[in-house]
Amino acid sequence: MKITYPHMGNLYIAIRALLLKLGLDPVLPPPTSRKTALLGVRHAPEFACFPLKLNLGNFLEAREMGADTVLMGGGIGPCRFGYYAEVQREILADLGVSMEMVVLEPPSGDWVTFKTRTRSLVGDCSWWQVLKAIRFAWYKARAVDALESKLLYLRPRLCEPLQLEAIYREALRRVDMAENRRGLDLAVSDFLKDTRGLPGKSGDLLRVGLVGEIFTVLDPYANYDIERHLGLLGVEVTRSIFLSEWINEHLFGGLFHVGGLDHLKEAASPYLNAFVGGHGRETVGATVHFARQGYDGVVQVAPFTCMPEIVAHSVLPAVTRDHGIPTLSFYLDEQSGVAGIVTRLEAFVDLLEARRKKRLKEGV
Amino acid sequence: MELYLGIDIGSVSTNLVMLDPLGEPYLAPLYLRTQGQPIAALQRGLAIIRDQLGKGDLVCGVGTTGSARQLAGVLVGADVVKNEISAHAVAALRILPEARTVIEIGGQDSKIIILRDGIVVDFAMNTVCAAGTGSFLDQQAFRLNIPIDEFGALAGQACTPVRIAGRCTVFAESDMVHKQQMGHTLPDIVAGLCEAMVRNYLNNVGKSKDVAPPIVFQGGVAANQGMRAAFEKALQAEVVVPRYYNVMGAYGAALLARDQTQRRAGTGFRGWQVSTMPFQQRSFECKACPNACEVIEIKQEREVLARWGDRCGRWGVTGAEADQAVQQH
């Protein structure tokens, strides 16, 4: 069984570790590129959201590399993502591409089904080995998060951000290659050491929170490198959700006790009190949260036609009115020109700077 | 005299504005068609301005804006390269310091800028739909065989503007054809079209924005009195169209260049010879990694002026190192 799975930012690192430790044979699709998008757009329904198209492209590219099984996430609630594995299975079948589809869903109470499904995937691995594999994948996800959040923190602060990115890429490669925890810890601590001496800039930075639909938040191809554009404009970006939090919640059923997303759900009240699917409520909550922490602005990203985020978007003006935090929303789909996105980001940064200057002048 | 040059290269027009040190236009602003060739349009504009300058005139600052702002900035050696939203806001505030809303409709995009106490507090640009921009008006004027500059005046003669679906240009067009065949008069149809475009703009671009007077209406489409009247009717407020409505981006860029160079002396302006220099541009797909970035390169004779479009910064360098990389490519 040659098993593949979709890209979502650096998720591939944790999943590869998991599969390898389970004694499986993972086939990593090539990094998402224009070719991936082209393949996905050609075969997916036009109004399906961008993640489905990119996933499909990933699968088709992995198929060319010999993959015969797909590991795909599922989900519950009004977001269409929960149904994507089924849609993708049908599309692949229509294309005459025979690939087995294994859907990982949060257990949501039904442990028996979860157990049978997992068992069918892991073959004769003992449960102890499965747990160990999950734990190692978890450490990898945490290591990736440590690197990413440091990158977001440092990028606007250093004189040579490109040099930082090169060091980051190397550290990421080492995390991916690491076979044990020692290797992981070393890769992270070396990254911290290597970036410590780099010449920095001084001055007060603008801080922006990135919220929205998880795939577009985490995947730089899908969001046209919004974090990077902002970082190079001298803005520190903080994500509302990191990879390990999503993995814990969606794939491991909240197995690990880390700061979950419950505080964001609470912060969303009174603006949005219902679960609207996906991370719609968390988007609103995170915006409130960032405002309370004194952030200068919030950028929301979502795939075009994403229902939960459209609901959140329509609530955000009320948050802006009450908390005085400006927001900027992007709906993303296949598009080769980033000019429109960059123009809006630049204008948003101008807006935030002007606001800050005005506040300083007024002594607020 | 000390002069400040603002350049706005958009999809449809290339505009140049010269300002005196007080921020007033020095020569008549230029409004040229880009025609898909931003470099040629820029050089044509620079040549026209150069020929009008007197002996003592000296360019002390240059600002660029518009979708080709980066390209233009490299070619002329700009002191400020600014996004068009901020540039338009600066210009509108200069004309009407108490403005609270700016409506800007250009050739292929439209924006709304919300201002409070002289600063931008919110903005939006059209995203997925180009309905309600200048290009669509152009196209419909052509179809109805009306010169575009008479379009607005015609709308003013309407008695009962017809209702046209403004959601999408495809539906708008079939609605218009239908109304024509039903026997509605041309002025009523044209006025109806303006109202449909205004509805589309307010629903898409102005969605959930706090549109408050005073309102400034700028961009090429502001020339159309029919559109202005339709906005006034929909918003129930006076809409101000500034004198230099179609070059406001360039005007803003020049103002920003003036502020910048007055604070920090010295300009990067490369001189008027830019208008006659041969520039070569090419693009290629980088093969170093699967991202396959489209890299754009601007050369002046053999010297690389700039490259951009890559994600990793590999091509972002100029000089010998990059030239070597290109040869290996």
C-alpha cells in the first residue's frame, strides 16, 4: 500500500512521521504548485472551494508517483469539508483513477468505528506502537509550530529576512528528517541559535492577527504568502490557530491537552453564539481576542464561497465598531496575479500606521 | 522651479501630474492610454512633459502608483512607490480635507475608501467581478453606438430610467437588449444602466461600509454625469467630482513624493533620458523548485535593473551574481 495525503502548509511533516512510524509507505505529493492547481481546477466543480481543488491536484500528482491510497481528513458540521473525501472519491473514480480513500474523522464519541477504521489502516501494529507513532507525529507538529512562530516573529525584525528564510527552510528540512525527539529538539534549538546573531531593525512594529478558514490560514500557496508579504512590509503576524492545535482537534480527537480553541469560542460571544461550521465562530472570537491584546489589525482569509467564513465576515463589522480593530478579508481562489492582494495589504498597513500615529498624537 | 512628478500606470490609463512646491498642478495633467504597454506609455508621457519644461525647472521628487507602480518606480527611480488606495486617499483629502467617503471607479477596478478625521479607516476594492467599471461602460457605449463622452449627457435626458439587472454584466447586457426591443428610449436605457452600475458598486464594493458625506467621486468614470447623478440619487447626498478627477492617483503620488523628499533631501529620479532609453523586459519560469515562479526581468541595455515575481528571493538580486545565475538558467 502506497499511501498519499494532501498538503496543508507543513502538515506533511507530521503526517509523514506518523505513517513511517506505523510502518506504512507514504508517497508525498510534490509541493503544491501552479500545476497542482491547474489539475485540481480542471477536474473539480467550479464552485467547490479552493482546498478541494488543491487536494485533488495533490492526489493526481501523487498518483503519477505510484500512490494507490489516499489518507484524507473528514469533518462534521455545516462546512462542506466533511463531504470532500466522498466528492474526491467520486471524481477520482470518474477519471478512471483507482485510489482507495481512507477518511480520518474525529471520533466524536464513536470510538468503536474509529477503532475499526484505524485498525484497517495500521494493519498489525500494536496499539502501543500506534500511540507512540501519534505521539512522535505530535512532537513533529509542535517543532514545526515552534519554527513557524519564530519565523513570523523575526521576519519583520531582521535586516535580511531572506537570509532568515533560508535558515528556516534548512531547519524545517531537519525537522522533517529527524527520526527521534533528540533530533527534533536539536533542529529547533539550532534554529534559535543560528537566528540569534542576525542583525535586527529597531522601531515599533505593527502587529496583525491572521484569522479564518484553517486551510487558507496554514497553506502559503492557498493564501498567496500573505504572512510573508506582511512580514516583509514590517508587520508581525500572529496566527489564530497553529498546525498542532488543528491536528489535535481534528485528527487525534483532542488527545493532547494543549490550549484548545475553547477560549476563542467564548470570546465570540455575544457576536456569534452558534457553531456555524468550520472555524467561523473561532474567526470572530480570535478577532475579539486580538483586539483585547492590543493588536493593530486583523486579516481574515477564506476560500471563495466558504460559508462559515462568510457568516463570520458579516459579523466582523460589529466587532470593529465595539473594539476599534480594523479588519481586512480575502476570499481566495485560483488566481495568478497577486497584485490585487499586495495592493490591499499595503493599503491596510498604511491604514494601520496612520491610526497608530493618530492615537499616539491624541495620547490614547 | 522645484517640481514634483506623480505617475499612475493603471490597466487602462497612464497619468502624469507635475506639482509645484505648494502642491498645485504646474502643467496640464496628462491622461494617456496604457494600451497594454506600460513602458511605452510612460516614455511617451515623460517625453511630452520634458518638452514643456522651462530652463529653471527641476524635478525634486517622483512618486509612482497604480498596478505598474513597481515597474514605473524602477524605470524612473522613484522616491515613493505607493499603492493606489493610499495615493487616491491623499489626493482626495487635498481637494476636500473633510471628505469622509471616496468613490473611485477606473478602467478595470473600483474602490471605496472610508475616511474619518483625515485618515483612512476602511477600504475595499472590487474582487471577483469587474461589472460596474469603466471597461463595461466603454463596451456598452460602443454597442449602443454612442461616443463614451456623450454617454453621461444622454442619461441626463432620461424621463423614467428603466430597471436593469446590475448583478453581472452578462445579465445587464441581456436586460438592456430586452428593454431596447420593448421600445424604451435610449436615454432611459442609458440612465437605467448607470443606476444598475451604482447598485452593483454599492452592493459589492460598498458592502457593509459606512458611506457618509462629504463624498468625493474620482477615476475615469467620474466624467460620466449619468453615473454621478445615479450616485447622488442612491446615496441621497451631494457627490463632489474634483477638477482633476481622472488623474487623482498620480496627483496623490506626486504629493507623497513632495512630502517624502522635503523631509529627506535628494531624489532618485534618473532624469529625462529615461523617455528615450531602450528597455527590455522578459519573463521566464524559474525551474529551481516546483513553485515554478514567473520571474520578470527589466534590462537597460545589458544591465539588469530589476527582477521580481519569485517567492524565495533567488532572483531578487541584481548585479554580477544574478547575471551569472541567469546564464546558468
